[in-house]
Amino acid sequence: MTAELGGAGAYVLLGSIGADQTVALAALQAWQAGSQFGGGGATLFMLGLFAAGVFSRALPAWLSWSALALGIAELTQFGFYASMLALLWTAVAGIVLSVGPLDRAPTGRADLARPPRA
């Protein structure tokens, strides 16, 4: 029910600009298809964060794997709830990354040559 109400805003907007001759019909159809099939922007974002975390270790492992879980959950019937959890995930990730250890980034040429500590 909530997902249908959330999607209603896009249809109201499409209906109000549908009679406008300056908007291409293909653009209206693309917007309608994107709103009907979920758009996918948040899903791609979460899957990209998962890839960045796993393959380049840009994020802690638990943040990376939870991003994968949320990205997949956004493709299911519980996508609305997953998108709400993604907002919470973003807040938690921002806090974790901002208060994390400062010794991760190399500060000079000697630090670049030294292997990272385990």
C-alpha cells in the first residue's frame, strides 16, 4: 500500500505535464517506465558501494556486505523498506567513516613504501 502511494506522485506529475507540447512523448514514457519499475538508482548505488568495499577495501567489510544485502532487497517486494534502511545505512556509514582511524591514509613517501599493518 505504501509503495503505491509513494508512486502516485510521479503519476500526478506525469498527468499534469502530459498535455504540455514542449515535453517529448518519449521522455514521458521513459519517466513512467522508470517510476513503474523502480528506477534502480539506489540499487546501483548500493551495489557499487559493495564492489568498492570488497574489491578495493574502501569500506569496512560489514558495511560492504550490508550494502549488498540492501541493494538486493531493493529489488524485492520489500524495496520500500529497504530504501528506508538505506537511509539509515548512509547515516551509519557516514559516522563510521568520519570517526574511523586516521592512520589509514598514507601521509608521506615513506608511508607509501611501508606495507600496511594487519
